Amino acid sequence: MLDFTDRVVLVTGAGAGIGFGIARAFHAAGARVALGDFRAPALARALAELAGGARAFTHVMDVRDEKSVGDFVAAAEQELGPVDVAVANAGIYPNAAVLDMTVEEWDRVMETNLRGVFLTCQAAARRMVARGAGGKIITIASGAYQSGRRGASHYCASKAGVVMFTKVLAMELADRHINVNAIAPGLVTVDPEVNAVSGEYVQTLVKNIPWGRPGTPDDIARAALYLASPLAEYVTGTVLQVDGGSSTGRTYLPFSTPRG
């Protein structure tokens, strides 16, 4: 078990789903955890699940808004101490065909999934640089950064942007000893209120997962623990795909010639 005792970890989109799974894992590993989300009821439930969370701090915030993000980081540091690890997780997952998509729908995804990552990483990195003690920054991308899907042009484009942003930020912060990496989850089962998808969609995707099952928030959380640990000291600017092997290729295809 990796030990994060007395480390301060900040997670956006932490009220439920992958974000809460990551926050919960760091809390269980001894960290002091700041959970940010725009949904106050979700944060209240998350705090209750952490058994009151003597080492947990929650803050209602909007990753699309620069002041809101800055206030969250400042409040987290005032409550818990200097941030050692920042996880830019908040994101949304709507569907709309390009021909039917409104500018507002496009902008909402880009502002949440890409601008939100930029603002979160920038605010956390500025604090880390000023402190001069290094740090770890983790962004949450998606297998969609390299695999398109009908109805998700805005989502796929935003996640591709997250990956390239992560790589460039890793270059810029390397001399400050701040590791910057992305996790690209595949299909992950979360509470329907976080992300409701059809049974047909899940069944179709599972056919292309060599591991034979969808992922869970805990699977993604374990990857985040690794990237935030000393074990990943020489890992920066990379994309860690946590997808049960779905990115390996077309698992559903039969052998091209008869076996025997």
C-alpha cells in the first residue's frame, strides 16, 4: 500500500464517479484531501462516505471559472496545507451529432473538459512553483483522445486537447521537478447520475475489452496513486491507459484464418 500520510491532494469533480474514487483512495492512503465539485449535495455525500473526513475538505466550485478555481486551491491550502498532488478530473460526457450540435453545447464541453483542466493545473502549478518543493499533477483524459465515436466530436476533441496540454505542461515544469501525466480511462462503470449510458453501449464496448469487464473508479484511482508516488519519479508527460486492454485493437474480430 502506498503511503500518502500528510500529503495534500486536490481533486476536481470529486463529488462522485472517478473523481470521488480517486479522492477516496488518497484519503485511505493517509492523505489530506480537498474535494472540489459544483454539486453541493454530491460533496456532502462524499464527505459522509469518508466518515466525516477529518482529513477531508470540500468546496463548491466551477472549473470553468478562473476565480472559482483559484478560490478552491487557496481555500484547500488554508485548510489542509500546501498542495502536493493535483488531479484535474472534472469533465462532462454529453452526446450530440455534429450537424445538430449547438455552439453552446460545443463550448460547454470545451470549457469544462479542457479549459477546466488548464485552469486547475495552472492554479496548482503556480502554488507548487512558488513553494519550490516539486509536485505531481495528473489530468484525466480518456481513450476517446485517440478513438473517435459518433456523437462525441466535442468530447473526443476535448480529451485529445487534454493529452497534448499535459505533454506540453510536463515539458514546462520538468525543471521544477513537477511531474505531469495523464490517465486515459476506458469504459468505467459509475453511478448513473454521474454518467448514464445505455446497456447496448456497455455490452458493445465490453466485447472489445480483453480483460472482459468494464473498469471501476478504483482501477483509475490505483493508477493515480502510482503516478503521484515516488515510484513514478521519472515518469512525466505520459498517458497511462487504464482500459483493460481495449486500446490494443479490435478484440471482437475472429481469427482471420481457420484455427487448427
